[in-house]
Amino acid sequence: MKVGDVVKFIGCSESQIKWGSHSGDASLLIIGEFYTVKSIVEHSWNTEVYLDGFDGDFNIVCFEGWNCE
């Protein structure tokens, strides 16, 4: 995954949202919808994804294909 990619939201569990203290409101995202990656912040324990049109960050595992180059 890289900046500018369009990713599919596959849903997030409460524990996935809490892991890394992600600040984005996942309830605003729709499962199966596509979103554009604005930025990515990698940490040793998790990765934050920022999406165009949304405040805050989301857990990368909530999106299909997150391990793609």
C-alpha cells in the first residue's frame, strides 16, 4: 500500500481500533467501499493509514491488500 492507492474497507473490530489508539471514526466508513490513501505512518508495532476526506488515522489491517507494495 502506498499514498494515492485506492483501498477497500473490510471492517474493524473494536480491538483493532484500540490497538495503536487509532483516532479515525471507523463508523463513518462503509464495508466494501473504496477510499484513497492520503498518508501512511509505519511504527514497529502497527501502521496508521490516513484517508482523503476523513480526520484521524485507521488501522491498516482494516483494509484489503494492506501488505501490497
